[in-house]
Amino acid sequence: MGESTSLGRRATDAVTEWAFATGWRVVRRLPEKSAYGVFARAGDALYRRNGSGVQQLRRNLHRVRPEAQAEEIEDLVHRSMRSYMRYWCDTFRLPMWSAQRVNDTFLLDRHYLMDDAMVAGTGAIMVVNHSGNWDHAGAWGCLRYGGLTTVAERLRPEGLYERFLAYRTTMGMEILPTGDPDVVRTLARRLKEGRLVPLMGDRDIGRNGVIVDLLGAPASFPAGPALLGLLTDAPVYPVTLWYEEGMARGRVHDRVPVPSSGSRQEKVTVITQGIADAFSLDIREHPEDWHMMQPVWVADLEPGRGAASGSAAVDVQA
């Protein structure tokens, strides 16, 4: 039984990798309008299929807009799936874009805050959420700041992870895998070298993060960005992303202040709450571009789940 299951998993992984690689090649060859049309229809199909990810997205968006009627929530979920598939179409086609196109189609409000940190040589921790197009933002950051270092969750199959690794490396990103025992030490070293370190801040993949208030309800956020800031004294900047017609947009929020007193865990909690407050503003403003299809709020997590003692887990969207 075990051998049969293992063979079945390997076969599924091989098909998944083949389909992904084929899709990547085909989408690059399609005319742009056709490619985005295909992905918009794919978003429609995924919405109609109403799988577990779409169902969780619906629950999440209902918490973002609790005052909305059912039909408004459905429209929001539908538009969010289209936005999510727009992200994937961008991602497949991004390697074809010139540096000028990357720069011309991404606008980051208040980027001078990040510029100042990089000029000062302190490095910067850019904490983003699962919104808009984080790969486009990363490509822009590589062009502007000469590269960046981040963390990626290992995907299955391994070949798919390797493809993403190669894709992001060609844009100037140094990718560290989650689970690497030296990941925090390496990130700290890069910050000391004055590098940009973007990390995902709204998905507690280790389920041992910090409980914060997100849009009025307890949610679980990873402690890694705050902990890394405390370890290095590098500034922590929440950055939120969204789409506008023909453009990827973003905003750098104010640096999250570090409390002058309290235990390390207390400081981690205060900093993480500052990140959640910044995210709340733009999630509420651009909910259709928040592609969160996993549980975030404590009420949606398994029973007995509680805050832990400041995990160093970090995450970027695969």
C-alpha cells in the first residue's frame, strides 16, 4: 500500500510539473490580450468550481466586509479569483518583460522610505501580504536596489520548486528555502550587508505565530519579520500591493516602531500588530486583490490553536 501510494504521488507530481511547464511555455507565446483573456476565464471557472480554497477566500472576504450582502460577497470572491489569475498570467509572462516595462507598470507610493533605508546601508525588511503582484514588486526591487534576499516555501513536486527558484533567481532574487536551519542567520547577514529582505507577513504557515487584531478579530501572523527586525535593528516596513487597470500598485507604510520596553516576545507582538494594522487599511480598501485562500483568523483555525512564543518562521508566496 505504501509503495503504491508513493508511486501514485510521484506520477501526480510528474503530471503537475509537466502541465505547469507546458502552460508556462504556451502562455508566453500567446498574444497578450489572448493570454489574459484565458486566465480571466480560468478565474471564472475556479470560482464556479468553488473548491476549498475559494470557500476559504469567501470566509476571509466576509470578515473583511462583514456589512456586505451575500451577492456583494460573491461578486468580491469572483473578482478576487480573476485578480489571482491575473497574478499568475503576469508571473508566466514576466520573464519576457524588459526592465523598462517592469518599471513603467509598477508604481510604489512612498518608495522614498525604502530608498532612504537602502542609502543609509541599514538594509530593510519589506513585509508584504498576499495581494496584488509580489513577483512584479520583487522584480522592481531587484532593478532599483541591485537584488534582494527572501524566503520561499518548498513546493511539491521538487521540479516545480526548482523552476520557480530559477525563475526568481534570474530576476536577481536570492531565495532561501523554508526549513533551512541557517535561514534566519543568513537573512540577518544580508540585512547587515544593506540588502533588501522582503517577507510575507499574513500567513502563519508554521501555525505557531503571534495573535494580532486584524480588522477587528484575532488572527495569527508569523513572528519572523518582527523577530528579524529585533535581531538586526533593520527597519520594518509593511508594504501593501494591489492592481489598478494596466498597473500593479503598492504603498510603503510608515516604519513600525520598536517598543522601548518589554520582553522580546512582547516587542514581537507589538511590532507584528503594527504590521497587521497597516495590512488592515489596504485589505479593506482593495479586498478583491487579497488572494488569501488559507485560514488567517483564529476562529477558522483548528480548535486549541493559540499563540506561541515568537517563531522565526518566514514566508513568501510561491
